[in-house]
Amino acid sequence: MIETLLQAILEQVEQPKSDLEHNLRALLNEAVSKMDLVSRDEIERQKTALANANLRLNELLNHVEALEQKLQNKK
């Protein structure tokens, strides 16, 4: 009988705990969704895009320098 009573009490305690956990998760999800956050994957994609852009920029700068050198040699 005591075990049955204890089990009933534990079940009653678990329900508010579950409700509280559910509500806290909902509040945290809402708070996080309002933040201006970026995923790690997006950061990695942007790093890759920036590295590629920097490589291309350096190629173009080298090409411009070569063209300028050709112009200087023709004068």
C-alpha cells in the first residue's frame, strides 16, 4: 500500500516536471529563434566563399599587374 501511494506521488511529481520541461524548451526555442544566429554550416560556407573570392581577386590583381607591365614595356 505504501509503495502504491509512493508510486502515485511519483507519477504526480513527474507530470509537472514534464510540463515544466516542455514549457522551458518552448521558451528557449522561441528566444533562440528571435536571435540573429547563423549556423556553423553557414559560417563554413561563407569562409569557403570568401577564400575563393580572395583567390580570384589575387589572380585578377596579378593579371592587372602583368598587363600594366606590358604597357610599361611598350612605352
